[in-house]
Amino acid sequence: MSPTVDDRAAKVKLLLMDVDGVMTDGRLYNLPGPDGKMVETKGFDSQDGIALQWLNWKGIRTGVISGRVSPATAERCRQVKMSYVYQGHIEKIPILEEIMADAGVSAEEVGYIGDDLTDVVVMHRVGFAVATANARPEVKGEAHYVTAAPGGSGAVRDAIEFILKAKGLWQEILQKYEIRGGGAH
């Protein structure tokens, strides 16, 4: 009998993700820098950020594996205290293996959030594969869980809340903020 989605999420000790289309809406903004050269930036969701902090509080490590290199991504990962930041890597499997070895976790203890075809190879190698609401249909078809929110608009938060609930940790988060009723479902 294969594990349920809740069982898979409950085992997560490390949550990895893509960046563009997951932590962001996938849009890239080119703005003129002080020297007149174009600088790429992107927008991140604040609710995703606090949820990433919750994982940190609960001892669940986080990280990104992205094909693009962006100073904005590096800064966001620093802000949310990610343990692993790999940019400029189209071939994600060697990076996944390196991170798992460093973190001392098995594949079934890893969650991964993706949105595009390049993410599926990673999703096939982890215990809890998540697709964002804006993911390509082929990616959603390979996921254990699909978020209600799209990337850059709470997809990471959705996945983290699901993990925390599966682990029985959600009530502790709510209590920290003096929320008694459990919130809307």
C-alpha cells in the first residue's frame, strides 16, 4: 500500500524548491541600475517568507535549486534563512544528491516544490512532490500535492501549511499568534 499524501508530507525534514514560478510569479523585471546597466529583479510573497521561517523554527531545513542566477534570489534566501542556495543549475539531480548527503536525509524525507518540466526529474526522486497552481499540466500530473495558490502568491505558504498540519505542528503555530479557532479551512 502506497503512503497517503499526509504520510508523505509528515516525513519531510528538508523542503527544496525552484524559484521562478514557485517563490515568484515567474516574471523577471529588468531595471536600470545606478551605472545604467540593466539589473534583473523579481518579487517574492511575504506570506511565503513567514512560513519559511516557521519551518526553520521547527528544525525543517529549506533550500532552492534554480536554473537562473539572481542577486534578488540570493538576498531572499538569506532573509528567510535557507540552508541551501544553488543557482545556475539546469541539471538538478546532482545538486539534489549533494544536498541530501549534506543534510543527512533520505529521499522520502525531502519535499520539493516545482512548476515546470525541469522540476519533474526532482519530483520523481523525493518523498513529497508539490506542484504550484500555475504549474504546467504535466507537472501537476506528477505531483503528490498541488497548491491552491500560484507561485509568487502563496504557493510556498500552502505547501508549508500542509506539511506542518501533516506533522501535527500547525496548532503550535496558531497558538504562537493567539489564534484559538484553528482558522478557516
